[in-house]
Amino acid sequence: METLKKILRTKSLLNKILFTLGILLVYRLLAQISIPIDNLAALKSIFEQNPLLNLFSTLTGGSAENFSIVLMGLSPYINASIIVQLLTVIIPKFEELSKEGDQGRQKLNTITRWLTFPLAFLQSYGMILLLNSQTQVPIINNIQDPTVILPIMLTVTAGSVLLVWLGELITEYGIGNGVSLLIFASIIAAVPASIAQSLLIATQDSSQIAKVTGVVLLTIAMIGATVIITDAYRKIKINYASKSAKGSQSELPIKVNQAGMIPIIFAVSVVTFPSIIAQLVSNSANQTLQAYASFINYHFQFSSPLYLITLFLLILGFTYFYVSITFDTSKVADNLQKRGAFIPGVRPGKDTADHLYKVSNRLNLFGGLFIAGIAVLPMLLQALSGKSGASVPILISGAGILIIVGVVLELKKQVNAQLINLDYTKLIK
């Protein structure tokens, strides 16, 4: 309550918060502007029947279900960011830019923005074809006609680029990471509909009250566990050879969940790709393609054992892969040695790098198992509840919980930092 009073008394911080809320409102309005199509009712039925597409719609705040001008959300930008981050390891020029501080990061951000456009254009084509192939009555007639599909693709692509610009406005003039906040708003926007659907199920069938209560309690427990793991880290003691301004001792924190939700994005993209291909070729005249589609559709359904096990293992594997790219233990060991720092009981150089690598791998095991479990558990429970009656919808997906908790904690830190900075400025004056 005291923090809220400080925020209300701090005009600059209050203006930033109001600006951020204004941009989020604009985004939610854009998500409701639909592109004219021939069969909107058929489109809505697609998302009700296909859990994979329903999950995508949830992460875009319903913009996909509405066939909105921001149909793809920020997924092209996220994919572009991941690609550029991976290229910093593969291409020496990109690696040099990543080491040039703010100027280098700005150049990499520019490359990411330019890459977003062609990715959004290609993704829009794939998504439109996928949606159009899911119903017997096409949602868009004459889709093979370039004069029909190209304007829709350009509109959807422009919508994704517009969202990137809105996100950067928040980052520059508002508070928090703009892109993260837009994704956060998308997830939160879908929660009321899930709650209403759960309440409707409980009121229509009293035997489902226990299921609904269980889903609510599970969601609360998952949020609490995510907060704990997100803030958890291991402190490695660091000593300095010279007692200079740095002091004789400090700590090197390594987070338990170093990868965040990036492994989930990787894993979901990989695990859903066979299903998307199967859906596209299911009506093919080729017998081999039809057999492939039938096998995938039968054995690799959403919430099937094979799907969940594959998703779990992929998330765990991508956790190790992503951290191995972003956390270079050799560079950390070299930096410590250059500063005259060392880990007690461990020799500087290669031994320090090996020690950090072992610690990081152990933490990755716990972090990877956690985010894999948090992603798979809601799907598993929903599948089990569906076998014993009406399926109760998940209030927030595992990936959604990771995003919400991460954004809220980061936002809290930024608000506190600005309030502390303001108090410090007042003391100097």
C-alpha cells in the first residue's frame, strides 16, 4: 500500500504507467478488428475443436480466433529474436556486435526487426492455409487467387510489425519490456473467458465442481511454485586477490531457471510441426501422405501420451541447448581471472570454467524438469479430466504462467528501482 502511494505521488512514474496502460488498450482494440472473411462461424469452430490452435489463440489473446489484423501476434518477432540470438554463436560478425555494448545491441535489434517482416509474411501464408484447410466449408473462398490472399497476408504482416512498434514505444516511454507486456496482456485477456467457461460447467453439472476447484487450486499452486523457482538462484562465492574497491569477497548468482520459457517455444514449434504438416496433407490424393497424416493424427494428438512425453523431453533438451549458448562458462572464467577474482578451492582458468559448467548443468536439470513439468502438467490433467466427463478448461497454460510471473516480477523490480532512484535524487538535492 505504501508503494502504491509513492507511485501516485511520483508524477513521472505515474505517467509512464498510464502510457503503458494506454498502449495495452490500443493493442486489445486491434485484436478485436477482424479481417473480412467468408465464414467467421466456421473459423471459431476450428479453435474449439483443435487444442493446438486453441493454445495459439490463447497466447495471442484471441486475435487468431477473431481473424484479427494482428492474427500472428508477436510470434514472428519472437522467432526472429531467437534466430538472431542463435546466429550470435554461429556468425563471428554477430558475436562481435553482441560484445559492443548498447551500440551492438541496437544493431542486433535492427536486424531482428528487419527479419520479423519476411518471417511474418511467410507465417501468415502458412497460418491462413492451415485455417482454411480445417473445415469442409472454406473460411476464405478463392484462396489460391493472389488478389485474395496477398492483401490478407500483407495486412497480417503489417499487424505484427505494428505490435513490435507498440512494444518498443512501451520500452522507451513506458515501463517494463514492451514485447513481454503485450504477450502478458494477451494471456491475461483470455483468463476471464476460461473462468466463465469453468463456472458454466460447474453450474450446469454439480459433479464437476470438484474438477473446477481442483483446476483453480492447481493454477494457484503452479503460480506459487513458478514465483519461487523464477527467483531462485545459487550463489557462488568469489574472492578477489587485491582488496580494492570491489572488496575482498562477492558472489556470482546463477539462476535455477536460466532459460526462462525459451525452451517451451522451441519445443512447441518442433512438436507441433508434424501435426501441422499432417493436417495440410490429410486430403492429399497420395496414399503415402494420407497414411502419414492418419498415423500422426492418431498417435500424436494434443494431450496424447506420445505428444506429452515428446514435449517433456524436448523442453528438457532445449533447456541444456539454450543455456549452453547463452551462458559461456569459459568467458565467465576469463572475466573473473582478468579481474583478479577466483572461486575458493578452484584454480582460475579451465578449472573454474569446468566448475561453473558442472554447477550450471545441475541447475539446468532442476530448471528444465520444472519448466517441462509446468508445461505438460495442465495438459495431462485436462486430458485425464476429459476421460471422466466434461473437460474443464485450463485457466492459464504452463507457458502463460511462466510469462505472467516473469513479467510481473520484472515489472516490480523496475518500479522499485525507479522509486529508490527518486528517493536517492531527493537526498542529493
